Amino acid sequence: MQVRLDHGAHRPAAILVPIEPERGVWLTRRANNLPSHAGQVAFPGGKIDATDASPEAAALREAHEEIALDPADAEILGRMDDHITGTGFHITPILALIRPGTVFSPAAAEVAAVFCLPFETLLDPAAPTRRTATFRGETRTFWVWPEQDHFIWGATAEILVNLARLLRASP
């Protein structure tokens, strides 16, 4: 059963969770000069605009803008569980199969890097670890994924945990 949450006061957003067969899941590292979440690892995506017909349309639009993914190279598989962030976003993750060998071209103003987290890491139940930190006087526990060049945590790490559970449960 897919979890759908009421938007409430949260800003609606959609992300594309691009999976490439035989490789893994594609992620971005946001540019360091962005006003929010600068330098953080994320999925391609962003806020849902009034002109977007659906979260799927928003995710594909954002992926095209951020990493030049041609929507024809993405086969939408469905929606994952909604996710609410501590920063006020209501995220609808859209799972998509990406044509093998797709070449990405990051928009320099938004994306510093595009990289693939291999299935070997994603499907290893011991890969993500829990960490605890105090931020603004509040102690938080969060997931962190191992990756040599990037620190994967927060909403992205949580969505990856959900994706890994989903894929391990698939026949």
C-alpha cells in the first residue's frame, strides 16, 4: 500500500528516482551557491508548479531542467510513499526506469555533479547507517549512505532506504 499524505502547510514537490538497469540509482549533488540545500545530495526534482499536470510531469520537467534527461528516456513505474521534510516540503517520489547508457548534462547553476549509487550498495541492508546529531538544540537521528565522494543523508537517504526495501521485497 502506498502512503499518501495531506499536503497541509507543506510545499508540494516531486522528485524523480531514476533507476538504470544493471547500474543503480542516479543522484545529483546540488550546486554550492544555491540558497537552500547547497551542496547536498538530492534526486532531480523540485516544487510542483501550477502548470504541471501531475507530480510525474513535475518530476520529469525538473529532471530535464537539472540534468537534461529527455522524458522519452524515462519510463514511469509509479509513485513511492510520500515524504514530509523538516524544511517544509511534501515530496512525491516518482520511480522511473532510465534507458541504459543515458548521458546526463547537469545545469551548472543548479547541479554540481550527477552520479550513480550502485545496486550493490543500495541493496545491502548493512549499507545505510543511523547517525545522531544536535541541530538548533534538537537531537535528530537520520540515515546516512556510504559513498566515497558524497555525503548522502536527510530526505534523500530516507527515500533511498524506502527504495531499497521496495526493491528487496520485489520478486
